[in-house]
Amino acid sequence: MHYIRIENDKLRPKSFFKKGFVFLAIVLLLGYWFHRQVYFSHGTGNISQAFEIRDGEGVKEIGERLKEAQLIENDLYFDYYIWKTGSREKLQAGKYELRGSMTIPEIVQVISIGEVVPNEIKVTFPEGTSAKRMEEVLKEKGFEKNGFLEKVKCSCGVKSDYNFLKDKPAKASLEGYLFPDTYIFFREASAADIINRMLLNFDEKLTRDMRVEIEKREKTIYEIVTMASILEKEVKTPEDMKIVSGIFWKRIDQGRPLQSCATIAYVLGREKKQYSYEDTRTPSPYNTYINKGLPPGPINNPGMNSILAAVYPKETDYNYFLTDPETGKTIFSKTLEEHEENKVKYGL
């Protein structure tokens, strides 16, 4: 008789538990990963954008549109969070201001408690802001597709019967007339609406006395805003602006080039502590080292202090100036020799 020996495999239960533990660990890790994605993932960018939830719109539709707007990474995470937290009935129709840096819980909180985006948006343009930078600021505030810069260049659809625009060259843009200030615009405002508001502000700021003085000095408003845009970038204080204005107008009267570093920065597209000889030779009608007189037009949109300085320059014996790179203080000199000594003294 043959007997079959049955092995008592004591290792089998251990192997089973080991595999079960590994499986459970994987499930837990996947669950933890999914949990983090749901609660901590976000879209792209930190720029605010308007997002509208329509009446009768379902959770799936909202999630898909949030993903399309790059406000969330995955609409599945959004759907799950709404289901888990029971937030479906809390979602409210309306327009909201959301950012890609917000997490799904933060977005759901906003659209659940009705933090509807205001219809008015506050926008601040510092003195000396260029039209190009203004367009960037407007985009950051949610005015993304209104063609602001294009309309500044061509004045298309913009009110053009302002008196101060009469001496503007026909092909010149509105750069220089977009008065830098803090504005409140309606969210639906078009580029033309925004530009017209800024032009109206310029018209109000340019007083009758200033216009009389400009005419008395036999200058045009276009020349004034062009000079003011240079002063805006050359020196900081109102008093220094008036002195430098006197120096620059004197150079123009004498038929000498302005030699303004602000125009070199404009030509190069960047500011430098010190510009090389090669920089000052860069071919451009805006290069006031190689061209006499004012450049073809403003290099930015100047503020009130620089406009006043351009209209009311201060006559002095100074002929040269430089800026101390450490303190920002303006150092004036009467002679070229004194100016060269100052350049050595201040490491320029």
C-alpha cells in the first residue's frame, strides 16, 4: 500500500497575509494620494478670472468648465469633493472671481456662500506706466481680450475730439495721454471705455492755466507730454524734475542732444545701472544721444509732477546731472569738468 504524504505548509498563511498587507498598503497609498489631489491640487496661474455658474447647471458641467479654464487640475476630483461633502445643493449661480492657485475646497467655498464677483474693478496705474504694461495690468485684473494696446496705437473707436489731441501727429499713438491713476472700471468695460476714461482724466488734470503757459512758451501739448515722459524716468522728486526740465529745454534751445538715459532704456527695452558707449549708439529715432531734440513721442504715460515740471521748468546755472546709484539723489553740475569729476566720484 502506498501512502501519499501531505505536507503541512505552514508558510501559506504567512504568504497570504503578506500579499494582503501589500495590497492594503497600495490601496491606502492610492487613497492618500487621491485625497491629496482632491483637497490640495489646483489649476495653473495666480491671475484672477471671472467664472460664471449658470442657472440649472449641473456639477459635472461646472467641473468640466473649471478644468477648461485651468482653474482645477481634474474635474473628477471636483465631482468627488462635491459628493463627499454634500455640497451639490449649496452651489449658487452667479459670477465669481477665481484663481488657478485656489484648491477645490476653496473654490467650492466661494461658489457655495455666494461670494459673487463685484461688477466694478479697481485698477491702479503708477506714474510712468507704459501702455504695454497697462494692458498687462488690465489682463491681470480680468480684462483679457479687449484689445487695449491695439486701440491705444490706432485710436480706433476712441473719442478723438479732445482739444489736447489736436497737435498730436496723425499716426502717433495715445501713449503719453493715458493719465496714470487709480480707476474703477465696470467689469464689462471695453478697451475704448477704459481709454476714454483715462483721456477724460488727462483733460481734467491739464488745467486752463497750464494750457495758457504751454501756448505762451510756444510749445505743443504733445511736446510737453513727451518731455514729461522722459522726466518721469530720469529723476524722482518734483523739484529735481523741474531743474532737469530746465536743463533739457536749454539743450533743445541750444541745438544740443538731450542725452537722456531714459530714452536709451526705452530703446534697449531694459534699464541698466550704467549704459555703455555702444548702448548710446544704438540706432533709433528715440535715441537722444545720436538725435537732437525730443524723441518722436512719449516713452510712457507721465504723472502730474513730471507734467508740471515740463510746463514750468526751473532755470538754473546747471547744465549736467547724474543720479547717485546708492541713494538715488540727483547730483547737479555747472560745467562738463565738474560733471566728469562727479561721475568718477559716484562710480559712473
